[in-house]
Amino acid sequence: MMLIQKTALIPQHRRAHLPALALMLAAAFLFTGCKKEAPAPVQVSVQVEQPEQGAISEQITADALLAPIAQAAIQPKITAPVKKFFVQRGSKVRQGELLATLENADLAAAAEDNKGAFESAQAAFDTATRAQVPEDAQRAELDFEQAKANLELNESIVKSRKQLFEQGAIPGRDLDTAMAQLVQARAAFDSAKTHLDSMKKVSREAALKSAHGQLTSAEGRLKGASAQFSYSEIRSPIAGVVTDRPLYAGETASAGTPLITVMDTSTLLAKAHLAQSLAQEMKVGDQATLRVPGAETDFKATVSMISPALDPGSTTLEVWLKVENKNGVLKAGTPAKVIITGKTVAKAVKIPLAAIFTADDGGKSVMVAGPDGAAHRKTVTLGISDGTDVQVLSGIAPSEQVITVGAYGIDDGTRVKIVKPGEEQETPAPAHGSALGGDE
């Protein structure tokens, strides 16, 4: 309406140019309204660090389970009712301390009976070795000496009578009588000599063995009875703390079933499984840190054992770490995390671990802020890591600026603005306008 009113005021000789003027005005209006402003370049604020050169020690992290340094699930060797317990759960015990007794009246009586039999056998052994056998040997020696003397006497008589007979001084029957007595004396001598030799070589030894055998048999029966009696006394084979006691006094303890469990928790073992490639870099004595859920501080640990063989089920190596627990803060069976210090590289090029990106195929890369003000992705080869920094073997130069904060989600070639830690990081949004320009 306003346009029509303004047209009415235009002189007649200029109205002929109105269509062209209107067309020009409309074109100018459309050109002005449809012109789109160029978007401002997107610039991401990032923080950067240059690679450092220095020493780095590998930190191997693994899950572990705490176990006692020593444990004894004490099982009775006989089946009998429990007579009395001397400890409860949580009781501290010494090695060899009496923990419980089983009913043992019958075993005590059997032990006494066998003790008497042993003492009787001991007395018989003493009698045989100190009296009977020496007396028999002495009697045999006396018989031999007597027979020898008698033989020598008869030989002398025969010799003398031969001379007298040859001289005609005695009749022949006297010589014959002397010869007969000599034969008897020689036979008695041979018998005494044989008996003496037998006593020295066989009889004495056999008598001693017999006496010793009877004593040994009696001693064995006594030891067996004493052992049965001792089985009724349950003693701790180690020093530690009672962690389990399932029965009460009066209940029957079965042979082969744990009656009391004792653990030595003054030192604990953190048992972890590591890949062979990691375990090969370790050695006994390496230092480590133990982290336990809920504990305010970490604990120092030392590698005490590296299994010499792979676990056939997981193809890993079991590693034991020893940690002191004198105050009893740590509990056996608690899951923990161990951080083991492995090999050290004295002169390594390292960057923060947070700057590393891992691709789906396992490849590693970083984003660097180039001199052109843009971010560029570079593939890197990594070495060992200490949990904070990581060694870079190749892929970047020491003079390059590696993006440590702000690189996540940006593409190669994105414009970046380097800021210092603590400065406000902003990413300006692109300008938006209407397709026709102006507000609607």
C-alpha cells in the first residue's frame, strides 16, 4: 500500500521507468538478504609438551591375590572325640604349641603296657649281654684249657711208658692202657676246641642278635603305642594365627579332616600371573608396589619367586611378591594390584602416556601441533612405560610439540591454539546465519 501511495506522487513522465527501477530495487534487496557470511575458522585450544630425554623404568601392573607365607590345615591321624580345645579363632600360637587334645585313655593304657614290655626286654638284653653270654664263653674256654692240659698229660704218660716198655720194665698192657687214655683225652680236647670256636664265631653272635632283636621288637611296639598316644595331642607345626576351628569340644574329629587351620600372616605373598614377555624382564629381588582396595597407603613388596614353567592353562608365569605384614593390616585372600619395577632405560625419549592414541588395529599414534598452527597425526613406535610416561622409539622428532590435552576427537589438519595449563580452553563455535540473511 505504501508503495502505491509513493507511486502516485511520482510525476507522469517518470512513471515509465518504474518497472525497471522496481526490478533493480528487488534484485538489490534479494542480493543483500541472501548474502551468507563466511564462517570463522574452528580453532581448538590444546596443551602441548615436547619429548623429554631421560631415564625411564618399566612399570608392570598386574592383579594379584594375597596368600600367607605359611599355612597348616592340621588334620588328626586318628578318629576320636575332641576332649579339649586350648585356642580359638584369632589366637596367636607358637610352633609346637598344644592346640587341642582328643580322648586318649585307651591309647595311654596301651602305651604303658608296651613300656613295661620294653623294660622287661631291656632287662633280658642286659642279662644276656652282660652275664649269660660271657659266662658261656668263659666256661667254654675253661673246658678247652682243661682238655688241653689232660691231652698233654696223657701224651707225656704214653711217651714215658713207651720207653719203659722198650726197656722191659713194664708189661705191654700198661702201654695199651696209656694209649687208650690218650685217645680219649685227644677226643675231649677236639670237642672242647670245637665248642670254643663255635662260641666265639656263632653262638655268642647269635645270642647277642637274639637278645638285641627281642629288645628292638619291644622298643618298636612302645614307639608305636607312644605315637598313637601323641596323635591325640594336636600341636601347631608353625607359628601363626588360628584362622579356622570348625568343631567344638565333644564332637568327633575324623582322621584326614582339618581340625584347626593356622596361617603365618606376618609376611604375605602376592601371587600374580604375567605374560612370559613381561616376566622374562624380571628377576628375584626386583622392587614393587602393592595397592590394596581400601588402604590409604601403598605397600612395598619384593619379587621372591618367578615360576620356572608356564601355566599350561593360561600360558602365563606365576610370580610371587613378598610383603611384610607385621602389624596385620593386610588379610590373606584379599585381591590387590602389584606394580613391579622392570628394566630401566637410561637415555630414553619419552612423552606423557595420555598423549597416545590406540587404533582399532592396535597401532599407536599421537597428535602434534605443527608450525602451520594445525594438528597432525603421527604414527609412533613405543617402548617401555612407567605408568605416567612412555618411551618413544620412532615416529616423532625431539623438537616437535606433542598434544597432551585437547587432542581427543579432533581430525588431522584441525586448527589449534596452544594454551598453558590453567588457562581457559575454548573452542569457538562457527557463526550461523539465515539462508536469506536477517532475522526471521
